[in-house]
Amino acid sequence: MSRRTILILTAVILIALGAWVYVAYKKSSTPGENGAAPQSFLNSLFPFGASGTSSGTVPSGDTGGDDTTGTGTATPAVKALVQISDKLTAGFTVLPPPATTPIPVIDITAATLTPQAPAPVIPVVRFVEKGTGYVYDADALGNNQKKTSGTVIARAAEALFGDSGNTVIVRYAKSDNRTAATFLGHINKPLDGTSDGTLTGNFLADGISDIAISNDGKNLLYLLPTADGTTGLSMGTNGGNKRQRFTSSFSEWLLTWSDSGPILTTKASALVPGYAYLVTSAGIFQKIAGDINGLTTKMSPDGKVLLYSVSDGESLDLHMLRLSGNTDTDTGLQTLPEKCAWNTASTEAYCGAAASIAQAPYPDAWYQGLVHFNDAFWKIDAKTGITTQVDTGEGNYIDATNLAVDQKEQYLFFINKIDESLWSLSLAPAVH
């Protein structure tokens, strides 16, 4: 064989070897089948020792997430639960979404000007700080917090919102620590970008025992004790159209307001049978549920489905009553209606409920702060009564109350009864 022939064969072999090495390297740098991690280039040359996949238990300290950093450290899943604010929260509302549609984003540097989907609109929550009465806004992720009103309402203890968040009702105990004062205020935007907004309004009658806002946010209804019992009075959030809706010789009522009318429930105790009534437009009391120990209620916005609690003196159960047909379902959750929220369409309810609860007289012990729940979060189908777990609680110690869902059902908002902080829970699938 001539020297020239040997050189040609050697060159061919080197070129072939180089091409094989290039193909092997490219294959190692692309994702494997079904999204599996790619095999390293060195492992492709020497397929011995540790492989690209493993079986058995995850080693201690490994979160089990995907390694996207290249450092061997797993990336944890994005948490669905977010503490929006650690301020003591007297009450909150979810502001309506903006009326305008976000403008699609167009990358002018791209080869083709293809509109990209606009970023999702994150709901904004407006809340009142206990003690000061300051009003704040923040988004569901706890970002972009700003003070919306700097008007001080000392000793503010409870707050409700109406009129798309522009009206706020702040309740507090007067200096005698016995009389409940109620301020109906309207939020005024600041005159410039450097100052806070303010509240202006009027005080309602002293001694109001309970108050509720209509579903459209345009009217309020409150209970005023009298020498003969209780009077139910309604008025617009603008302070007008005040009128008497009903009277009762009984005074120990809890009030909610559905599209069907006011719902009055006797104040609950594990040792006393409770009753719930719908008050008609003529002021007539129609019994919905009764002779139930530990009864508290949460009516759906459309007034067709009632969540209610049943206590046996040591534990409790959450039931769902469909008024049409009088169909009763035990949801299987050990929780209270006060720890639930209906969506706008009245098709689903979301609740905080613990896997197990201490033996105690409910709801008395919970109202008094003698026991707390350690909640996971559940969704209840209003037609079937079937419950589905939405979130485990993610290791947080949460006793959820004052729950609310935004209009598009993207987030569940609540106050943690343990420290009165404000939280959100994303209802979208978990992101990893």
C-alpha cells in the first residue's frame, strides 16, 4: 500500500470519528425522550457508573424538583399560598378587574411581528389595617402595596367594603369598650402622587350589632337593637334611601344578605339549638333550618344553597342544603361556614378545613380563640356535594376566615385567624 493511500485512509477515519463525536455531543445537549434529562457527553462515551435516571427514594435534603440550575440543586415548586401582608387585617375586598383589555405585546426585534398573549391580570385586594384604620392596596402576590387612605380611625376592629371597594365601613369599640361605633366612609383619591388618599363620610347609629353588604355592593343592611328586640334597616352605600326592612322581638342574630333576601341566624352555641330564617320583602320570617346545635350558616349569593354546621358538643360537621327539593348533603368536612366562601356563580364553595380537630364545643371554642384549626383548602361542588382538595396548606399554620374569591376565580383570599395576616391562594394548577 502506497504512502499516499495510507494518508487518504487516515484522513477518512479521522473525519468519520470527528463526525461521530459531533453527533454524540449534540444528542447529549438536547432533552431526552418525554422531557427526561439529557445524558452527558462523557457518559455517552463511557456508559458506566451513574446513569441519567434513578429509582428508589429521594436522598435526604433533595426536594425532588427538577434541576434547572446545572448545580445539582433541585428547584422547588412555586408555592400557591402567599402572605400578602403581615399587618393586622380588619377586613378586605377584592377589587373588580380593569374594564379595559390588556394590549398584546409585540416584539419589534423579531423576524415576524407576531403578537404575544398579554400578561395575566393579577387581582388587587384592598384592606384595612386594625388599630389605625389605614386602607391599603396590594396584588394577590403581595406586590405593589400602597396606602390608599391615610385617615386614622383609631381602634379599628372590623371593616367591610362596598361600591367596588370605594366605600368602606369601619367598626370599632368606643372608649367605654362597650359601645360599637360604625363609620361609613368613602375613599378620596390623593390630589397628587406624593400624598395618601383620605376617607370622608358619616357615623351610623351607635350600638349596631351586625352589618352586611348586598352582593352588588350598592346597599348595606344592619341590625339595631331596640327596647323591643331588633330592627333591620337598609340604606345605600351613598347614605341615601334609608328604610326599615323588618323587626324582631329577638335580638341575638347573625346577619348575611343573599339575592333572595336577608338571612338571619341565631347566635350559635354547641349547647343550644339554632335556627336560620330568610326574611322576605314583606318582612316575614321563613325558616330555612332549625333545631340544630352549633348552627352557623353561609348562604350562596343566589340564595339557593346553604352551608351550615352541626355540632355534637365535641366536634362538628359541615352540611350543604339545597333549598329546592330540601336536599341535604354531609360534605365530610369538619369545619364552619365562616371558613368558606362562595364563587360569584354560586356553583362552588371554597373552605379551609383541618384533617382533624380537637374535641371541643364548637363553634364556642373557636369563637373564643381557645382552639385553632390547621387548614388545608377544599372545593365543594354545589350540585353534587363532592369535595376536592385544592391545597394542603403547604406546611403553614393557617386558620382561615373571612374568605373571598375574585370574580374570575383565580385566587382565594383569606385572613389567618391566628395572627390576622392577609393571604392568597392561587387556584390555578401548581407551577413547577
